[in-house]
Amino acid sequence: MQKTLDQFAIGEHGIVRSVSGEGKIKRRLFDMGITPGAEILLRKRAPLGDPLEITVRSYELSLRITEAQCVLLSVAQEGEEVAK
């Protein structure tokens, strides 16, 4: 199953399949290590839903919802592993 990062529930994780968006946003995400093949875990959401706190490549990041909408991930169904 695939969905964008903004649709994740807390504690859900997946593998980045693609990153879209305008040049500056896409470049910023790549610079932070959000590239195809990276595993991402959604750790927290702010009380109003924006920003999100994620773990990627063993460090924590905060992303705006608009940035999270640009990241498409593969998500494992319950009881199965995410294919890398």
C-alpha cells in the first residue's frame, strides 16, 4: 500500500518511493535525507497537526504538512514487512 507522509498515523513507518514538489521543496527534502529507499517513522504530530516529527536515517526532523504531502511511501500491512 502506498500513501503520502501526511496520511500516516503515529508510529507508522514506511519506505520512501518518490519525492515530488517544486524545486526548492524537493531539494530541501533531499538535503534532509528524505530520498527514495529511506525508511521513515512518524513519531509525533503537533496538537493542531502541523508540523510532524519523523525519524529518518537515525535522526529526528520536523516537517510541515505541505512538505509531507510531497513524500510518497510504501507502507506494510499489518503482519508484513515493508519491501525495500
